[in-house]
Amino acid sequence: MTFEAAFMIGYANVLLLIALGLHRLGRVNTSPWSSRALAGHQRRHSDDAPHDGSPPGDMGPDHDLPAWPHGEPRRLHTGIAMIAATAAMVLVVAAMVRHHATAEVLLLTATGVAAGALVARLGNALRTAESLAIHARQRVRRQRH
Amino acid sequence: MTNSSKDPSGGGPDGAATPIATGSRSGRRPLQIGKGWVQAAGLVFLTGFFVVVLMGYLTYQSSPPIPQRVVSTSGQPVFTGQDVRAGQDVFLRNGLMEYGSIFGHGAYLGPDFTADYLHRSADLVRAGYGAAGSDTAAQRTRTDFKTNRYDPTTGVLTFSDAQTAAFATLTAHYAEFFASPAGKTGLRPAAITDPTQIRQLTSYFAWSAWASAADRPGSDYSYTNNWPSEPLVGNAPSAHVVLWSVLSLIALLGGTGALFAAFGRWDWLGWHGRDQHELRFREPQRVRLTASQRATAWFFLTMTVLFLIQTLVGAASEHYRADLGSFFGLPLDHWLPYNLVRTWHVQLSLFWVSTSFLAAGVFLVPMITGRRDVKGQHLLTYTLLGALALVVVGSLLGELAGMRGAFGRAWSWLGMQGFEYLDLGKLWQLLLTVGMIFWVVILWRGLRKRLRAESRANLPWLFFFAALALPVVYATGLLARHDSGYTVTDFWRFMVVHLWVEDFLELFTTVMVAYIFVLLGVVREKVALRVIFLDIVLYSAGGVIGTAHHWYFNGEPAAVLGLGAFFSAFEVIPLTFLTVEAWSFIRLGARQEARSASDFPHRWAVMFLVAVGFWNFVGAGIFGFLINLPIVSYYEIGTALTANHAHAAMMGVYGMLAVGFAVFALRYLVPKDSWSDRLASISFWSLNVGLAWMVFVTLLPLGILQLYHAVDVGYYDARTLAYVGNRTNTLLEWLRLPGDVLFIVGGVGPLLWLAVRGALHRGRHHDLPDQDDQHLFTEVQHLEPAEASAAGSITGAAT
């Protein structure tokens, strides 16, 4: 196996891991009423915590519909994860054009398929996050009126 | 229950446009936070600068000497100190620091001329002493280069006869390289043809190579702490390089732990909300702008035009790395050689970001004071724009003409001064400094009455001091002189490149962002002040002394390397903290939007701040620390990993901030029916996706490969044109194209459109209120019915 092909396979796989990690990170709830990192904030403003268990002002009762900007971390992280996964796919495809040894083709194909699957999955997640964000904004507007 | 609204000042003095309630005998509003904050910040700040002055002293005392004469063992003259100084002039005048590098500092296409000369001359010397496998020849070569034969009493440096012969051979080599009529090197064909200049240039390279190999008196390592790695002369990482790398890691881990422990213990640190009051954001088009604020529309248009040009010349410089031969068949190097487009790319990055910062400062003043402009303020603002245009156009054309030999003896004043990031001629540098002082005067005129009524550590004064620091620190760059030794010039150069950009722009940014949040009612002044003073403490602890991480291998003593490695590790800590805090910005905005009866108007400006948090951590924190350890920097300095850090940090942090400021102001300048959140969204995503593509597809893998090659094969080889243009690198460079196109078309294009709309309308809205009002929000109180009837008669403004 050539050095270039080995590097591309290794680097593409690292990018896929980064993409998965970023996507997972984006699912962390950033609301000050849920995040453990902001426990101090919760203690100081415990009086403001909603009696019905829903976070005040930050999240709606339905936690799947986070208000702005709590929908943004998910979108931003998933968006950047998708760039990393797409980058991995492009690098693998470019390497496949130049390297045709059996082992190279097998490993590049496997990595490419993994990258393609991840891109598709992240694309779906991005579309879902987008529609959730739109719903959340509409809900906030409805509440105002 | 009913609502009533009140002026933001109603609840007490705040940083926003408020009537001042003074509470001290001096008639000034008292300090809004504990004196301990001010004292701690002052102490850390002064300590940091004391150490910097100390390092400056060491720089002047311990930099490698330039010998009066260099002679061979047999007494034949080789070159003189005058040749070395003249060679530095040739190097700078021709923009070679924007092509390759010297002592590792400069651009990344051409070779590092220190490492290049060292390797080539060592190879020639070894060949002169015997066959390739001869241990004796290898040992004699190492002895020739490692032994310091400089006599400080006579100022004479003695080269061995083999080194002398190598000098003659390499003079011919560089004559061929720089005078090549075929081009294909990224430089203009026949860039330097004068034999005297070639000899002087070679003398400069030879001196730098001598300093990088010969042992510093009293030490067993060279003036450059044994940089570059070169087995032929026995250059390997010194004990200091390894030791301080380890201690640097410990400093990072310990410091991060201590900071998070502090935040766990004192949970009032950091950004917290403006209590739980409900705000009603004023529609931007209902805010009556002053004439000076309206004038800033032209600044933001200028900013986006400069941004566009910067990206285009950046694309041209990138093309040289993908294809040295031609630009799609056009001989680009005849008109726009690499060193010119790279110079413009670097200079314009500073210009467009600065333009946005200058405009944002002017824009905020009336919001801070809540008053109309003082007389003539808008005329001064237009004058500033004219001065800025003069400096930008003058300096860029000066660089073009200067590289082609114009201006004679005034080359460093009018043409290409040649230090990377301080490329502009001294006259333009001076005018830029004067322009920034002029800008501070504009701010002072607007703020004067407000400042008179405030304690000197309250927000308005911090805003003024942070602005004043910009020209003051930038002015230190004027001390970088072309006729000083390289180490001394580099000391002053990094006062601008690091201290000005990474510390004082960061401070000004923090104050601006904090003030904007106070003006928007998102945080209270006390919270903003605490954050600003905490930032001053954190950045002063790491960033000021950490400037020395640029001086590991440029001729500074090992003590400077140690200080730089240890304290620059602390720079990452506030970056980590700011990333955590970035979501707190958003959390605050979210709470207000969710509670507000009106839309939060600065959604996309805040999103750019989120991007700043992300890139601060990735670009400055991770990619910066990746190359910060002395042992890593030893092999990677001047490689694509440096470019990776530079792009992710400069564009990711300051670029996104500059765009964020522009979007904030344009929201007020562009009429409602012309404003498009969709365009702002496209610009936001395209800039971020384009930058991420640039980093992940090209710069990071290129840098990893180049670092591996530098360790495996040698630093010299990793910096050759042959390596840079190899098949793998070329593929990675071409793969960058889609991201760059997206960045320029999707990122800069919509921004330019919005800026044009801003300049056309300049905040002349149809439905402005009758009275002047710079308040950006009103606070809504929820009152019980009984209280409401009483309150209604007091506020008279039920909503």
C-alpha cells in the first residue's frame, strides 16, 4: 500500500470520528436548567425554575423543540460534522482515482461507504434540526401573541 | 397583571445610555465593582510588561552578533558585516519574507533560507572532506559548524576553508535561483540579477546559518537553541527545548484545572443574565442614528470590498501552491508574483478587520452616551475614512512598486518594508498609527461628557482605554528597523503580530462585546465589568509574556524560550473558558428573546459571536497549542501547520468578529424592507463551512504530512519547492477549491450586498420616532393590578 493511500484512509477515518464526536456533542442540552456545567447558575436562580418542571424561557415543555438558540448548537455541530464527513468522502474518492491496488481499493471503498452513510445520516439530522428550529421559533411567536 | 415599560436607566445607573447618578465627592459615578478587580488586573498587567521589558533587555544583550568581517582560515575575506546588513535590506526590499522564511519566520512557499543555506553548505563541506560514508568527514563537518570562531574583541569570524568554498558555490546557486528568467519559483522571473545584491543576500543567509549552528558562548547549543534540525552539523533539539515542552504541558493542565475549580467555587464568575427582567427590544429601524453613525455605512462597505480583494489575492497565492507553472495558462508570476499577492493577502487581512473595528467604535459611541453627535463628528469620521483609504491604497501600491525596485534609498519608507505583517512602508505605518490616534480623538470627543461623570474603571473608561491601547501598542512596531539585527527587529515585529493582534485587539473585542450586551440589556454592567477584568487578568498572565513563543528560535537566549513556552500555555486556558462562555452569550440572548414581546434583532450578529467561540477554541486553542510546544515548533515552524493555525484563528476569530460587528451595525443602517436574515444566514454558513473545508481538507493534512517529513527526512527537505509541489500535496491543494469558492461567493458576496444596501440607505428610515432615542431596549415590568395603577402614574408609559 502506498503512503499516500494509507494516509488518506487514516486521515479520513479520523475525520469520521471527529464528525461523530461533534454530532454527539451537539446533542448535549445547553439549557442552564439542564446542564450540569451550569449547576451554580441553577442554584442562584432556583426561584426562576418553572414549577411545572419545564425550564423557564429557555426550553418549551416539549424538550424536542428547543427554543432559539438551543436549537443552534445541534445545527452548528451537526453542520460542521457534516463538513468533516464530506471532506473524508471527497479525500477517499480522490485517493481511489489514483490508487488501484486490491488492498487500497478495499480499504478506500470501506471508508468511502462509511463516510457516505455518515453524510446521509448527518444530512437527515440537519434537516430534522432545521425543522425543529423553525417550529420552535413559530412556537415562541405564537406564545407572544 | 399588566405591563409597564421603563427606561433602562430607571433601575439605576447602567452602562447603557443613561442619566448619570453620581455618588462620590468627585461628582463621578463610583466604581461599579470591587477595587480588588482593578488592583489584580493592574498587578498582573504590570508584572507581564515588566517581564516583557526584561526580555527586551535580553534581546539586545544576547542576540547573535553580526561580525565586522568574516575571513577564511587562511585570512582571505569572505564577507563583511556590512554585506550582511545590506543582504537583509535586499531580502526585505524584494519581499522575500513573503516568499520563504528566515529563522523559520515568513511565508511557506519558498525555502527557509537559514535551513537552506545550512544544509547546502554542510553538504558541500562534507563532500569536500571525504566520501559520503566517511565518519571522519562527518565529524569534521560538525566541528566546522559547531565551533564558534567569532572573536568579540576584534569582531572577526573565521570560516574554515571548506566553509569559504561552500560560500562561493552557494553565491552562484542563489544567483541562478533568483535571476532565473524562466520563473516557475513563484517569484518574478529574473527577480534579482545584480551580482552585488546576490552576494549580499548570500552573506545574510550565511550569517543566519552560522548563528543557527555555532554554539552560543558558554553553552552547548547554538544561538537559535539548535534550530533548525540538521544532522549534518549536529543540530538536534536542545535540553531546553524538551524540558520546557514538558513544563508547558504541565502549566496547561494545572492552569485549566485551577480555572475551572475557581468557576466551580465562585459561580458568579462569567456571563450571567440581566436578572429575570423582561425586555422589549427596539426595532433597529426605530433607533434614530446620528450622522457619524450613518457615516460608518461607508466603512462597512469599504470593509467588505477589502475583504473580497483579500480573499481573491489569497486564492491567487493558494494557486501557486497547487500549480507553480501558470495560472490556468496565464504567466501570473510576471505581474502578480507569489510574494506580492501574499503580502497583499496578509496586509488586507489586518486592514479589513481594523476597518470594521474602527467603524464599530464610532458606531457605539452615541449609544453609550445617549447623546447626539458633538459638532463636526461626522466630518471627522469621513476624514478618517479618507485617511484609511489613502493608507490602504498607498501602501499596497508602494509594495508593488517597491518590489520592482522603485523609490531608491526611500524604499523602506514608501515601498516594501518587508517584515511579514509589517510589510507596508514606514510612512504608511506611521500614517496608520496617526490615523488610529485620530480615531481615538473621535471617540474621545463623543465620550468626553460621559467620561467626566464616570469612575476611571467603569465601562465607558475601559472602552476608551482599550481603544487608546490600539495605536499605542501598534506604534511599538515602528521600532522594527530594517538596519537592526534580525533578532531585535523580530522583537518589535511581534509586539504588533502578537501583542497587538492577540492581546490588545482581544481586549478591545471583549470590551466591545460586553458593552454591546449591556446596551442590549442582556447583561448588567457589573457582570460585564467582572468579565472584562477577568479577561485582562487571564490574558495578561499568559498572552503578554507568552509573546515569547514566537522567539524560540530567532536568536533569543534559552531563558526567553522557557518563559514563552511556560506562559503561552496559559493562553489556551481563557480560550477554553471563552468557549464554555460562548454558549452563555447565547443562553442570555435566548432567554431574552423567549421572554421578549419583540424579536431579538441581532440573531446573526450573535451567531457570528458563537462562531468566534468555536474558532477561538479550535483555531487558536487546539491548532495554536498544537504548534506551541517548543519540541513541535522546532520541526514545524514555517510549515502548513502554522498556516492552519493562522487561518483558523485570524479568520475564525477576528474575521468572524469583524463580520459580526458589521452585521450588528448594518441591522440599524439597512431599512427593514431591504434587510435579509436569509442573506446573513447564507454568509454565516458559507464563511464557516468554507473555513472548515480549508482547514480539514487542505491545511491540516498538509501540515501533518509536512511535519512528519520534517522529522523523518529533515526540515530543509520539507521546505523545498520539490516537496511542496509533490503529487500528494498538489492533490490536497486542489481539493481546497470548492471550499474557497463557497467562502468567497457565498460568504463575502451576501455580505457585500448588505453593505451596499447599508451605504445606499445609511439608516434613513421612514418611521423614525420624533425624539432622539438611542436606547436599544425597554425593560418591561410585570406588576400586580394594585401596583400597576400606582406605577402607571409614575412611568406614564404603559405598554
